[in-house]
Amino acid sequence: MNDSETSYDYNYEDEVCEKGEVIQFGSFVVPVFFSVVITLSLIGNLLVLVILALYENLKSLTNILILNLAVSDLLFTSGLPFWTIYHMWGWLFHKALCKIVTFVFFVGFYSSVLFLTIMTVYRYLTVVRPLSDLRPRNVTVGVLVSVLLWIVSIGAAVPSLLFSTVVSIPRKDKPSLGCEYEDDLWATVGVSQQNLFFLVASVVMAFCYCKILGRITRTRSHTKTRAVKLVLCIVAVFFLGWVPYNVVIFLRLLSNKLVPPFEECDVSIRLDYAFYVCRLIAFSHCCLNPVFYALVGVRFRGHLKTMFSKMFRGPSTVETEQGRVRNFISQGSMY
């Protein structure tokens, strides 16, 4: 997985720094954890798409962003089965598939960052500057913004498509194949690009939420508070998951560049363990967003109840539930 999949030691032939236990740890923990994440992400995000398709008309800009975020999470998830196999047996597939899987994976990553950022900015304009001319009122604007963000995400992921390849990974027992950047330069560019995206998104989100929380403390609008809670939960999970991961991949880059003291064997091993743990937490974000829709989003819970009623209780109960949901919630987004 390029920077995120360098689970093998490139200097493994060096007898001084033995990393066999690190590799064994990754080959066991990562597949188990990723299997759970894949299952939950597919169920949760597909459920979000189904509810949007059945019960929402996508006239809400928030729903458009939620739709795109769910697609981003599914793209991100689509690469996890390949990385699971990679950790167990090395890269077993063709070079072309290595490029495609890496490209789709990073498109999902970058688009997720961008759509979370735009959701935060839109919530800032809605809560803090509701009368601002900058606040988009046309759904067409939401579609155009979505297209623009997908173009940026694809452009950011292009280096992984062009410069990823199947390489030989030296190991003490036997050589293994890996799907990595073909040279250290592009590996450095990949890590730097991820850190830059995350840093910019973090600054924007922090600014917006400082302003939002300041406004909420001066108002008692239940609707605004509920809407902000959903996006705030999503962004909080994003920060808690991705901050440690981005710090660790940067430190591992220093280790690979033999920058003191990170080139020392014991430090390198600790970074490898930290990398596995932080990556597991970060990559689980793709299955957590739908959980927050269900826990915080009133409309989502109503739609979910209606759908399950239709599946398990029969049409008469469904009509009753639908009438109750329509009376209980107003038109708008899934909040």
C-alpha cells in the first residue's frame, strides 16, 4: 500500500535489526481487524445508500455530501481485502491490479478527507453565517462541488497509479512480493502529500468548529445543535483516527531516511508496532460514519425503522410507521 503498506523491512538483510516478530504481528492482527472493518463498512455504507435512494430526494446539500462520503468510504473499503491478503502472503496479483487497487484506495482516502472538510465548511456557513451570500442554496452547486472534489481526489491519487508496481521485498526466510512505489522519491511524495492534505483539512475543520461551538453556546436552537452533533462526531472520529496515523507515517519516513534517532533498530521496531495499531484505528473510519448517522440523525433513524418494519412486520405496520415518521420529522437532510 505504498507508504501505508511498507510492513516489511527494506533493510531486512541487516542481521542487526530483526523484525520477524513485527511482521508476524502484522500478518495476524491486520487480517482479523480488516475483516471486521470490511464487513461493517459494507453493511453500514450500503445501508446509507439504500436509505438515501428510497427515502430521500437529494434536494438537501447535506444529503448530497453524505452520499459522496458513503461512496468514498466504499472505495476506501474496496482496497482492504487486497491489503489483507498482502499481509498474509505478500502481493499475489498482477502489476496492473496493484496500480488499480492502490489508485482506487487513495481516491477513497483523499475524497473522504475533502468531503468531510466541505461538510464542516457548509455547517459553518449554515450555523455561523446563515445569511451569508457564500452559503450555497442551489443543489446544482452541491453537484458541481462534488464533481470538483472528485477531480481533485483523482488527481491526488494519480501518482499511486503511475508509480506503484510489484517489487521484491527481501525477507530473512524467503523473498516476498509487495505492491509499493517503485522508488523512494515517490514514497516520500506520497507520505508528504497525505500529511499535507490532512494538515490543511485539520486547520479548516478546527477553525470552523471553534466558530460553530462559539455560536451554539449563544443559541438554543435544537435543530442546529443536532445537525452539528452529527458532523462533529464524524470529524472527531476522523481526528482521533488519523492524527496518530499521520504522525507515525511521517516518523517512519524519517526512519527510512536514516534520520537520527529514528534509524536506530529499537526505535524503528517501536514505530512499526505503532504504525500497525494507528493504521488499524485510522482505517476503521470507513465503517464508523454510518454508526453516527444512526445514533445522531433523527431522519436516518426514522427511515431505518420504516425500512425494517417493511421487511419484518408487513405492509399495514409500514404505512403506520411511515405516517408517524412524516409527522415527526420535517423535510430536509437526514438530521
